[in-house]
Amino acid sequence: MIGLIKRIRQNLIAQIIVATGGIMLVCTLILIYLSIGFVNSHTMSEHIITADMISKTIKLGLHNAMLRNSRDEIDQIIMKVAEINPITSIRVFNKEGEIKFSNNDDEKDTLVGQDSPLCQACHQSDPPLTSLSRTQRVREFYSETGDHLFSVQTPIENSAECSGGPCHFHPADDAILGTMELVFSFDSTDVLVSDYRSGLIVLGTIFFIITSGGIFVGLRQIITKPLSLLIKSSRDIAEGRATRADVPTTARPDELGELARSHEAMVRALHAKQQALNEKMLEYELLFDNVPCVVTVQDRNYKLLEYNKETRERFSPFPGAYCYQAYKGINERCEECPVEKTFQNGLAHCSEESRRNPDGTYSHWIVHTAPIRDVNGQVTKAMEMCLDITERKKLEERLKESEKKYHTIFNNVPNSIFVVDNTTLNILDCNTTASSVYGYTPEELIGRPFITVVHPDEAERIRAQLQAFTAINQVKSVRKDGTSFFVDIMQAVSAHSDMEYLLISTTDVTERLEAEQLLFHAGKMATLGEMATGVAHELNQPLTVIKSASNFFIKKVNAGETIPAQTIATLAREVDSYVDRATKIINHMREFGRKADQGLERVNVNDAIGRAFTLLTKQFEVHGITVRWELADGLPAVMASPDQLEQVVINLLVNARDILEEKTDAANSDTPLITVRSRTDGNRVFIQVEDNGGGIPEPIIHKIFEPFFTTKRVGKGTGLGLSISYGLIKNIGGVIHAENGEAGARFTITLPVADS
């Protein structure tokens, strides 16, 4: 029985049939029960109606005999009626409950009590009921012998014939004189009902069997067969015998068709997923086998369960080998084993391992371990990954040697070297030379902003230029004791790890600058010496005017003549203007002749050219030299020393003058001409001085900026003018270039714009 129940529970169609059959059985039984009840009720109702009609008919038949008080006739009628099937008994009671007539002689003149079931219908209330419904007058019961009987009582009403006329036996106020009871046998009806019940049960059983069979066949065709195909298809796919669902039910529009279509879609999706999974598995297997590091999978006894190609080629492990045997060739587990730690706490671990190779060299590798857990979360295996770092170790050793050599060079190089953060400009490191030059200990310099070793007057300029230039010349610096000196700065951007820094090298150029200043000053003095004649002529004209005015006054005074006030005022103004002119020339020469400082400022090149020409104007006029000006307006300022830039322009003009003087002395017919130009192009300003003196011979054009090189006659030049000019322009970040133009030499000065 239990096995049958289990099979039913495992079979969907059986469950459906059992459930459907059970419902149909219950419904059939209920239908049979209701049908039998209906037949019983209907049969009883029909019998009651028939019995009531018979009872009333008999009562009418007895009415005349009762009026005549013909007891024999009454008895005869009653006996005849009692013989009619299914009437078993007929009795007539008076209102006191006494049986007056009966087909059973033994019952005559017997008294029936009011508490008997026969009398309860009327005497259940006080006074007794005089009118009863048909249902109230019917009584169903079983005899002592078990016969199924029912009786119908028919009241005998009082009438005018009974209370008057020939009878006048009963008082007129009595409504009911008695009652008549007909007892019918129900056995034949019971037999019919029983036969009907049996037939109905048989018919219901046949209906149940036919219907159940039809449902079984229909369910099998509609549900079981498609489900069986789906189950078979699923099993085939699960066992790898098929890769797609082949179920004809997919064409059905009902729920099973939808299920079949969903199943087929699911199978296609599973197939695609399986194919992708297989590809991934193949990819992972290839990755595992071809990964360029040693990868092994070990159990809790440190035996190698799986290993990749790199492991096979590097260590050649034998099946069942322990990891320490394969990796290091030893017979005992390592003291610090990351695999053991992984098994203990279930976490990943890392370590560095080494081994001595048979050839005497050493191998080094980094070990990473990771746990492999089962479905219960227990660590059952461990994966060990080893990355060879032998070459890195060798590089580290070489790096240490290189760092040692670097520190030796770094600390013994004659220049001061600073390692500076590119963002904050804080000093990160410095060499011993920097410490000795600046007077700080290395600890005092490290962490200090680099700008603090620069003189405060130049701090802002240097802060800006450190971000833009690789070389900065003549930077005024300050030592710890407050003394200042000048350095040239060379810098380079470098990076290490994720930090970018500056390598700054400073060279003390104080002594060199002092020598250059002496040289520059000597050049100025030489230039002033060369310009002495022109300056004397410049001063001679104001002196001549002053002398003429004074002679005029003396002559008038000696003659006793009165000088008009207007004449005095005119001569006084003339004398005053020429005195100012002479003072301006003297001051200009004095400023030009003094030693220049190292400071740079914003200079307009047109102004510097104008001041330089002031000292040479008369010389050019004396020698008949024409100056053509091509100066651009609105030039941006440049960073320079005004007197040094003026000195450079004077040197170029003096050289051009000398060349043109030689040309004039040679009676060359061309008019001596000097062209002075200025212009700008983006972030640069250009100054050009060009003459028509025939140019510079090509073989020597590359030598003209060398110190003490000159093409002038002996005693005419020192050979320092162009050399000094070259140094001055270079110190302010510019370039001076010589070339031959159309008719003579052309010198071009290129200077960066101050704001750039």
C-alpha cells in the first residue's frame, strides 16, 4: 500500500487521475444519494396523495351507511376495502378514541389513548385541532414484524345530516365526530426503490468507469505523452545525448505548448551557456597551464594535486610529490610555510622563498597562497602561485651598487646639487658640496623650501623661472650667515615611483662675474675713450654758446651800454638750455662709465637704443654718416640691465662707425649708412644694426665674437667689444648673431619678452 502511494506521488498523471476520480466518485455518490432521496420523497408524496384520495373515497362510501346506522354494511365495506392491495388495515375511531369499525375484529371497541402517535396529530394542543394538512395526517412507521407501513387519517366532520334530519345523533356544535385511518404497506414500494437504487448505483459505477477511462485516455494523450516527451528530452539533454529540445508539443497554443516552448528556449539558453562555460573552462585551463608562473594545487598533506606547464618545466615533479620536494628538493616541510597558514586560518598569505640550484646559483621567487573551499565552506585545498624574481634580485644587487656609486658621485661632485619636490619646491636631498657652500648642515637643508637659499630680492623671479627654464644664470643666493653670492642654476625634471622632482645644480659664479664686470667696465672705458672726440665736440658747442653770451655781456658792461631786458632773458634761456645739455651728456657718461649691478628690470629696447645714440650723434654728423631708423612702436618690455643693453648697442654702433670711417677714408663713393631696426615676433624682440660698409669676410665671420679678436688697425680697437656684447646678451637669455646683409654687416639681437 505504501509502495502504491509512493508510486502515485511520483506520477503526475496518477495523481491527476486519483484526484479527478475521487472527485467524480464523491460527486456520483452524492448524485445517487440525492436521486434516491428524491425518488423516496416523490414516491411517498405520490402514495400520500393516492392514499388520501382513497381515504376520502372510502369516507364518502361509508357516509350513507353511517347515516342509516347500518353497521353491517359498514363492516362489509371496510372488509372489502381491506382486501385491496396495498391496504393492510382500516379503522374508524370516534372522538373519544374508541375503535368502532376495523377489518380486525380484535380491535373493535378498544380504546386508543390520546398520547398514542395516532392521536398526537390532533391532540398535541388544547383544544384539539379540527383541521390538519395532508402531511400532518400521514404517519410512517414499522410494524412489530418489521413491515414498512404508513397510515393516512381522514377526519369525519359533523354535517347537517348527522346533527339533524333522520340521524340527529350528534350535537351540532361538534366539529369532528371521529376519524378514519387507512394503513398501507410500503414493502412493494421499498422493493421498487431498492431496485431503482441498485440500478442507479450500477449506472453511476458504469458512468464513473467510462468517464474515468475517458479522462485517463484524454489526460494521457493531452498531458502524459507531451510531459513524457519533455521529460525524455530533459534527460537526454542532462545526460548529454542531445543539445536541443525536439518536442512537437511546441506547436500547441495551450499551456503545455507554452511550457514546451519555454522548455525549448531554456534548453537553447542552457546550451548557449554550456557552450560559453565550456569555452571559459577551456580558456581557464589554457590560462592555468600557460600562465608564466608556477601554479600548483595542494591537499592538506602538501601533495601536488595539479600543476601547470611552468611547474613541469621548472621543477619536473613526479606524481604524488610533496611541494617541498618539488620546489626545494628537501624532505621536510618548510619552517615558515604559507600553505600551512592558509589551511589554518583560511586566508591568503605571501612570502619570499629561495633555493640553491645544482649549478651553485640561487633562485628566488615570491609565493602567494589562496584557499580552495568545498560546498560547506571548508578549506580542502590550497593554490600556491610562485613568481620568479631571480632577475629582480640580481637587478636589486646591481641597483645597490649603482646607488652606492651614485651617492659617491653625488656627494663628491664639485657643484651643489639639490633634489627638490616639483610641486612644493621643498628640498628632499642635497649633497655635501651644497652643505659646505650654503653653510647649512644636510639636516637643516632637507625639508626647507629651495627659495630660502635664494636672495629675497629674487625669490619671486626664481620661483616662476624654475617652472619654465632649465638654466637660470646669475642668481643671487644667500648663505646661512647672510652673505650673498651668485650662482648659475641648471635643472632637470625627473621622476621616481609616483613622485616628480627637480634635480637642481648650482655653480658659484661670483668670482667669474666679478672678473666679467671688470672686463665689461674695461670695455666701457675703452668705448668712452673711443668716443672722447665726439663727447668733446658735444661739450664744445654748449661751451661756445656760453662763451659767446659772456663776451656779449662783458662788452656791453665795459661800454656802459644798457642791455635790454628781453635780450638778457633770451641769452639767459639759451645759456641755461646749453648748460642742461652739457650736464645731461656728462651725467650720461658718468652713468655709463660706472660699474653696473647684477639686477635685471623691464626695459624698452627703443629707449635703450635712443640713449646709446645720444653719445654718438655728433660723431656720425662729423663723419657724414646717415642713420636710418626703423623702430617699431608698442614693443613689449624685455628683462635686462639698461646700461648693459645700452653698452651692447653702443658697441655695435661704434663698430659700424669705424667700418664706415675706413670706407670714407678710402674715398668710396657710397654714402655711409647705418640702419637701426626693432621689431617683435610672438615672444621675442629683435634689434638689428646694419651698415653698408661691405660686410665681414666669410673666413673670419665665425671668429668675431672671440675675445681680443679684431679687424681694426693697431691701436684702433681692443677686440673686447663684441666678446663683451656676446656675454651680456647671453646672460639675459638672449642671442646675438652676425651675418652679411645686402651691402654690409648685419648684427641681430634676439631677446625674450619679459612676460614670457
